[in-house]
Amino acid sequence: MTTSIKASTKLGFLGAGQLARMSALQAFRFGIQVAVYSDRPENEPVQFMTPYSYNGSFDDVDKMVEFAKSCDVITLENEFINSSVLRKVQKESGTPIYPSPDSFALIENKLIEKQTFENAGIPVTPYKLVKDSVDFTDFGKKYGWPFLLKSSKGGYDGYGNKTVHNLTEAAKAFEALGGHEGHDIIAEAFVDFTHELAVQVARNETGSVVYSCCETVQENHICLAVLAPAPVDEAIQKKAQELAVQATEAINGKGIFAFEFFLTKNGEVLLNESAPRPHNSGHYSIEGCIGSQFENHVRAVLGLPLASTKMTEPAAVMINLLGTHSRPAEADHVTDALTTKDGHLHVYGKVQSKIGRKMAHFTLLGDDLESTHQKAKLLTKDIEI
Amino acid sequence: MTTSIKASTKLGFLGAGQLARMSALQAFRFGIQVAVYSDRPENEPVQFMTPYSYNGSFDDVDKMVEFAKSCDVITLENEFINSSVLRKVQKESGTPIYPSPDSFALIENKLIEKQTFENAGIPVTPYKLVKDSVDFTDFGKKYGWPFLLKSSKGGYDGYGNKTVHNLTEAAKAFEALGGHEGHDIIAEAFVDFTHELAVQVARNETGSVVYSCCETVQENHICLAVLAPAPVDEAIQKKAQELAVQATEAINGKGIFAFEFFLTKNGEVLLNESAPRPHNSGHYSIEGCIGSQFENHVRAVLGLPLASTKMTEPAAVMINLLGTHSRPAEADHVTDALTTKDGHLHVYGKVQSKIGRKMAHFTLLGDDLESTHQKAKLLTKDIEI
């Protein structure tokens, strides 16, 4: 176990968006230095937070090796880099990457991900690898139309997913998702759920810690709000937490991980998606827990002992503030959000607002979940960003 | 009142040490960009946190003007820059500086500072401008030996102060402090105090907020620990808070300010020192209050409404972790500090440890001040840094 923090330690982020940004803030708290590698042409938030900034493609092994050599540890804020690329970068640079390329390899492909978790005894949403209209028909018969087609690589916030109601739509979606180019496409049944739940787990060689089970309130696959703890039975919360820890162990995870579950009408908890990184569902933990998901991300990848995940107040609600305009970024009408006693506004420092883009969030703590949720919505309803 | 936060806003810090660093972390939380001007040859903490870094002297108006022009607002983390220099930089760059040069002018000289606060009806420690041995003798007769001689400019953590027991020591100290070169030297009586107290106030055009009155536990003018709220009568706490707000108004302060008081054996509260910046006595507020002194520093200078200063737990104790070695910075034996549930370790990212240098701090929250203080000392006693 690492019991020292060296000021000269440099933590490198592959990706420079809001998740890396909030992790970097925690690295700074420990006096750790931060370097960043971005694949975007425009300046991203973390690039305003370090003198050590690289630009390049996530396929450019040489450039990433050069970057990794300048760092002591590398971590990621997304799952878009191929595990074989990560493995090469780790090997050629000699700099460890956490979560490890081996962990990534077990979840980067949705098919392998499902199999990994099923093999670990974790119930997942019904799915099947599909190739043609016979497969579509069979799946529709078994689980009913409509169902989802998902590319096995690169889904994020609903991208890479298509809802299909019939054979024609299925064939079209299969092609749009790259099935005709040999990409693995899986069919996934629509689950009749009452709640979408999420749990974060941090784990490294010192042990693991699990966050409260929260509810993600979604509309069109976009998360509008997160309620912690989730307004479901404690036994359900505990079940989701147990499955999340099991899932983290199944991929031998070192870092912070998020798991999204469906709570079905029958009371089953089914694992839906996993993310080997800080997750939108855990933003409430910055003020809502003693140690946030970002703090434990940094601690986990540095090999430091992990922080308590205990909630600081009985209820925490996080509201995502999505771009309402396409314009140079500016958060307007934020007075209510800034002046409410237990409210905490976070603005991500993206230069450009786009409609629907995640630009900021607001967390409100309170004693009662429902009233805190209503109040948080009210306090943020006039914000334009 | 500003109700918008623009992502492109750049906040410039004159000074790049731990106080600017913790303020910068709050600026980043709002998506604000940070630039820094340092007068130190070695890299300072904030210089690892921004691509916008300048080096130069605090006397070099042209260089500071160039820096200020690249920023939207300038703030400071120390009181070492002459107000006339700040006024020139503000005028020539067109970039506002907060706290304003006018506020600085009222407190940069200890003599003027004392007069400013006395004129506002705030009781200060007994003092007198002294020129020669007749003055020393008179002061000693009136208030007793030993007393303090202070240079009217540039005191910090006990530097610029000398305790004198007799005429010979007084003459020697007078010269060492620059009295023979025309620097104003004031004599200050030793106050027979039971507690050293401190209060932070944030103020801008939207209003003002005041933090709890805390106790600073000092040894040889070095602050070892801060206890919040101070273990003194509530009436005394309230008195100190009122005086701190009055003092902030007396200098028309915009920003965050800290005031240090003596609580005398007779129960008087005497203003001892003021600082127009975040202050070591307010570090506990990062976790101990809903809005920290650093958050309110940033809010105040940007013209944003101020955050609640309410404490999050009944007791907060901050332990300063001073350099125990002269070596490349490394915090050893930090496991206890990292794993205690309500403990929060902050490492400043200074590259080099020096014995006695402020390198890090540890805050512990709890229900009871005395036991929290004992526990915090125990958890940090083995840390080497």
C-alpha cells in the first residue's frame, strides 16, 4: 500500500472533458500534477488546468506513448480507446494504465461485457448477438417488439443504440450501426422497469468502497437528474450495491467504476451498462459523500487507501444542466442556484455551449429526497447555458 | 449583481502559493480560467495548474500590466505589493483588481491599518509609532517590558516582528527592522490574552457573509491548529464576528478578509492583524462550511452572490502540516489521515519541502471540539513531509 504522496507525481488523463476535469481537481488537492491528452480540436476543460497538454488521436500509439512517458500513472475518462492500443501504450511507455487494459478488454465490447458479468453470476438484461433477419425475428418472438439494437462498441448517452419496431427498422438499424461492416451487433430486450439505478465502486489493492445506490431519472436516454439514495427498498439498494462490487471484482478493476441497473416490475435488479470511469450518476458525491467518486478515482489509480463513501446528508439530488443555446459558453440566471444554502453549482468550463451538451450540474443536499428534488428543479429551471 | 458565469472569464492571481492554489480550485469549479503571476524562481503550486503562467518581480509594473491585460479580474494572495503599484497596474491595464488598491492602501502599513480600524471604532492592541530611545522608554513605562517592535510593512508569520526586553534590544531591533532607513516602526504592547481568535469575512456589492469565530493555536507565532468554533463564550464569538464585519466595511473590502484578535484576560476583544486574502485560519472552511473561504474569495472578486458560511458539522479542527525535512516534497505516513472517515488531507504541491514550511494541512470534522482536536493531532503526529 502506498502511504506516501509525492508532489512530483504526474497523473495523465487520456481525455480532457468534464470527468477528467473533476478528477484533476481532486489530484490537485493532493498536490499531484496533471497532464492531459485530448483528441478534440477545440480546447477542453482540463487543458485550461495544466501546462502539460497534448493533442492527438486516440489511435496514435506513438504520440500516446510519448505522453505516457511524461507521466507516472495514466487514467481515462472514457471507454473509447481500444484495449489493445492501451496495452501497447502501457508496454512501450512503461507507465501503468488504470483501470488496466485487461479490465478494459472485458467490457469494451458489449457482447464480451455481458458474458463477463453473466459468468460472474450477475443478472443482465436479456440479449443476443444478431446477424440477420432470422435472428431479429427470433429475438422479437422471444422478448417482444420493439427491442434495442446496440453496436458492441462505443455507445454513450444513447448513441450507438437504436430502437427497432419491426424487421425493416431492424435491417436499417443493423446497417446504420455498422453490422454490415462486421461490427458485432446485439439485440437487447426492453425491460419493463420501475427505476433505473446506478452504483459506483472504487477499488484497488487496498480494498474497495461502494457508494449508495442512486436513481437516474432519464428522458430519451439522457440523464436529467440523480437521486441519492434511490427511492426504493433498502434491500433493493443493497442488492444493487452487492452486484456492483461483484462486477468490479469480475473485471479485477482498479479505479472508479459505475454500474447502471434496471429495477424490473418483478423486483429483479438487472445490470444494464458499466463504465470504467467516473460517471454522471456519481456527481452528487462531490458534496453528497465524504469522499467523492473523483477523489476515489484519484486515490484508486495512485494506489492510495480509499475514502469513505458515507453520505453527508440524508438526501442528495443532482440536476444535469444541458446546453440550452449554441453559443460561447455562459451560465445565465444562476443566482438562485448560487445562493441556496445547501446548493452547489458546478460549471465545466467548456468553451462552447451546444443544445443538449452537458455543460454544468447542480447538487442540492437535504433531509428529504422528494422535496429536495422538487426544490432543485425549481432552483435550476430558469438557468440558460 | 452578476448573475452569469462566462466560461471565458480569466481570473489572474498575483502570487502562486497555496492560497492562490486553493482559490484557483474554486475558480475551476465554476469553469473559470486561471492565470498566475509569480515572483519566485522555482515553480509554485498554481503554475502546475494553468497554461497561463508569468514570472516577474512584484515591482515590475510593465510586466504586471501585460499580465493584467490578459485577465478579466486580478486578485492577490498576499499583501506584499505596494498599493501604488497595484493602482498603476489597474489603471494601465484597465483590469480591475480586488481587493482594490484603495483597500490595500488602508492596511498595507501597520500604522495606517491601526489608525483605520481605530477610527472605525474597533479596539486594537495598544501601539505607538516609535523613533528613538525616548519613545522606547516611554512605551515600556506605559505598557511594560517586553514589548514588540514591528516594521509597518511586510510582516508575515512573525517575520518583521521583534520582541524587545530592554533599551539595547530595542535599538538593535529598530535597526534590524529598517527603522534607521526611514521605515515606520511601531511598538506594540504584549497583550495578556487567553485565546487568539480569527474571523473571515467575504464582501462584495451583493452583500457580506461572516464565518464562525475560530481559535488559532499558535507557538512562536506559527499557527499549529485552528479550532472552529472557538472554545469561548458565544457572546465573545459574536463580538469578534461583528468587529470583523465592521473592519471589512472600514476598508470598503471586496474579496475575502481575515482578522486576528486577542481575547484578553479581562474579556476584551482586540484586533491584532488583518489580511486582505484567504487566510490559514480559514482552511477548515473547505470541508467545515457549506461555502469555503476560497469559494467566497472567487465569488466576491467576480461579483457573484456569496455562499453560506454555515458549518457542516458542530466542530472542525485544522492541523497545519509543516515541513519536517528539507527534501523534494513527499508526504509520508499519511494512511491514518487518508482513511479516517471525516478527515481531509490537503497537500499543496510545493516541489521542495523545507523545515517549518507550510506544506499541507489536515481537517477533521466532528461533534465535539476537544476530542476532535486530540484525534486530529494523533492522526497527523507521524506524518513526515
